[in-house]
Amino acid sequence: MVTQKKVILEDNFSNNENNWEQRNDSTVRLEIEDGAYLIENRHDSGSRLVISSLDLPKEVEYEIEITLQKVSGVDNYGYGLVWGVQDLSNFYTFQISNEGQYRISQLAKNDWRAYRDWTASPHVKRYNLPNKLAIRHDGQQVTFYVNEEMVDELTFPPNGFGRKLGFIVSSVMAVKVHDVIVTQYGEVTESATKESAATIAQEETLQQVLDELNNLIGLENIKEQINTFINFLKVQKEREKRGLAKTAVSLHMVLYGPPGTGKTTVARLIGRIYKQLGFLAKGDLIETDRAGLVGGYVGQTALKVDEKVKESLGGVLFIDEAYTLKPEGATSDFGQEAIDILLKRMEDHRGEIAVVIAGYPDEMERFLEANPGIKSRFSRYFFFEHYRPADLFLIFEKFCKEGHYILTESAKSRLQEVIEKAYANRDRTFGNARFARNLFEKMLEQQANRIAAVEPLTEEILNTLTADDIPPDLLDGNII
């Protein structure tokens, strides 16, 4: 027996070495093409299952990740991952829909049970964009992720899992699976792995995280400040190793700036950097806000703060719109209790947690000045500026690339005009990257109206955005 973390299947569909089913008839089309597994369910009712021949290892922890994308069809019952398959009448599903929802269910002896019926989640990308689904299996506990954000955690009956995985696609729908990764953890026997596909999973390096930071669009001042801070942390860590005197290091920081400028993204990277430098054990980011910390009755606030702090130990506690903990002019409010308890826990767990607070500049400055206890705990301040029009256009193009959309030259020219006008008309609530995403989604809606009656719908038509897809009201500089 060995204890290790191992990738037992990694398929990017460059070929069909894992023997996925191939068919093309009146009921279904199953093909490996262009680095994806295409599943087209041509039935006018019911779902189509595609099950792998891979047997997952018994009695070990494992994680399944897939990236999939709806290509065409009517999305009535969703599509997604199938796991724990015993046979075609006994399995579990983790499905999403093009309406931004997810569902967790079980088919047991041909009887469906919804563990979590259709539930809206902001993490599910709509409009035929790719979505990354993952489940983490640990005994009877299964944790569910969409685009690397946890959306649910459920307990299942003991001994209820089969050992195969696959995909589910509803009627009259085509879906592409872009990749599949299965990782196992814990004590396993060599015979339990699929050696032809197995490789030892590599932990990310500090340089990989820094590359991810430095490749972010815009944010040049933030990148420079963080890289300087990282160099300081490296030197302090080296002095500590050599037994030299070192300067006290505070991991807490303030991120302030307008919405949609990447504050959460940067906070998540900071946690991973702290882990790589040896300052935090895990580096995970736990997000919360006033609702997650402040209770509605005496005693509840302390419980909520302690729960979030405990969850964040070894990582980063990210508090968005932190100034709402103590609204301006508030006299009697449980928010002050949350602040007092948080400060105490920051001291109790010094070196075990990094607290990052974020929000609008004016409100954050008012909040810090009114709370000297908080201000004294934070020595690092990072100001996020509005994205420039050129950066907003690059962000828009990134959404297009992720969704496999192509912009015509006339669309590019018109979009640049729209973005420049919106930027000129911006106010303090301008959404920046959120504006770019909203613009992208509005164009997909316009495109859908434009091509709905086109026959036949080719992939070129489905993937092309034109100047006509820009909503007319945006041409005047209106902001979404």
C-alpha cells in the first residue's frame, strides 16, 4: 500500500485511447473531433448516457473534473457528469443547464431522486459557454464545484457508489466534453490504478502562480506592488531559515477600488502565493460578507465569525464590502461585535490566517478611519483602478475565446467604440470586467435572435458574432 495523489485518467480527446463509444446513426452521434468528445442526443425525449470503461478505485478518495459545453439544441433537462455508476439503472448525476442552474440526482433501479433539484448558481456560465464541473468524493461525503467554486456538499448512503463515470445529455441536444481528469488520493494499491494513463500529480510552483498573476489583463500597478511584496516575503523567509533577525510580517491586506477590477481574483492568487512561500498551510480563499458574519440576534454573530475563521484557517478570509460591517451613522449594530471578535481571532490565530478586506475606496477609507483597531492590523493597501478601454476589449476577447466565438472585423471596430463611450460615461459603480461580461452576454442574446431562423445552422454561424449583434442602445454609450 502507498499513500499518494495520482492522476489515473487524463483525457483531452486528441485520440480515443480510452475507447469512448463511437456512433453516428438516427438516435445519436458520438465522435472524437477537434480535441473534444461530441455527444449529440437525437432522441426527442429522454436522456442519453455515455459510460466509460474505467473502473474507479475502491475505498479511496477521488476527484473527477470535466469541462463541457453545450453546442446546440433545446436545453430542457440539462447535461453534465455521471458518476458512481453500478449499471444503467443505478448512478448519480451532477447536471447544469443553460439557464445557470445545477442539479444533483440519483437513478436507483429506474427511480429518480433529486438530492438537490434545479438550483440557480452565479458560477454556472450560460449562453453555451464552457463550464468546468468537479466532484470530490470522500467516503460518504461528496463536494460539488462549478468553475472551481464550491456550490454544494452532500452526504450519500454508505456503499452506494459504483465504479464507473460518464456523461448525460438530454434529448435533442449536442454537447462537447473538452477534457476529463480523475485524481485519486490516499492509500491505494498499484493494481487499483490505470497505469497506462497514470502520472503523479504535480503541485503548482510559485513561478506558476506568479505567471498567472502577471498574465492578468491590466492591473499593472497591482502586479508591481505585489511582486515587490513577494520579494520582501522571500527575503524574510530566507532570514528566518538562517536564524537572522527578521521584520514582523503581516499577511493581512486591504484591496479597494471599483467593482469588477479583479480584487477577488488577486486575493485568491495571494493565498496561493502565501502557501508557496510557506506562510500559510493551504492558501485557500474563503469568501464572505456582512451576511456571513453578522447575526440577527444576541450570540449569533460570535458563532458566525468563529465558523468563518475556523473554515479559513491555513488560508485567506476574504471579506467583500467590509465597510458594511459598520454602516455610516450606525449606533447600535451587531456589526461592531463582528469586528471585535474578528480582531480577537486574528490575534489568536496569528500566522494561521490572512484576512483580506475589500470594497469601494471612499467607503473603505471611512470604515478604516472609524475603526482604528482594524486599521492597525493592516499594513498593505492595494488600489485597483478602472480598466482602460483597451483592457476591457481584451477582456471581452477573452470571453469570446473561452466560448469559442469569433468576432468579425466590423464587430471589433464597433465594439471598441461602444467600450470607449461607456468608459467615458462611467461613474463610481461602473462594472469594468462585469460590464465586459454583460456586453458579451447581451451580444449572445442578439445573435440568438438573428440566427434562430437560419437553416442550416453551421458551426461557423453559431460561433460568429457580428456588428449586428451589438444591442443598438449601447451604441449611444449606455452602460449595462
